[in-house]
Amino acid sequence: MAEVLRVGKLPREWMRRLLDYPISDPRVRLGPGVGLDAAVVEMGDRCLVVKADPITFATEAIGWYAVQINANDIATTGAVSR
């Protein structure tokens, strides 16, 4: 029987298994990891910070949460959201 997932984040062990692989591209300065919600990729003379975060709860303010959560995770890398 398949395991039923609860609403919210995936279990930490699942995240470790999904994200535990080597990054071979030297342009990737910061790759995926548990608790690391953004990646930093060298793009010539600049770096690109990319971010994705599923918002797993329903609310009337889903757009506001999507912007705030993603902008916050980008800011934790020291980057400025644009």
C-alpha cells in the first residue's frame, strides 16, 4: 500500500534522497540541499539566483505568499530580487 502524504513539506529523509547527488557543472556555485531553497548559477560576469517553492496551503492571499516566500529565500543568498 502506498504511503499517504500529509499536507505540508515532504519528510526530511525524502528530501535528502531526492537532493543528494553530485553537481558536475562548475557554473553551479550553490546547488540543491535540504533547507537550501535557492540555487546560484554563474552566468558570465554575473550570477543568477533561481528559486522555486511550492506553496502547499490554500488561502485567499496565495499570490502574496508566493511572492514573499520566494523573495525571502532569494534574499537569504545575499541576492536582490528583481
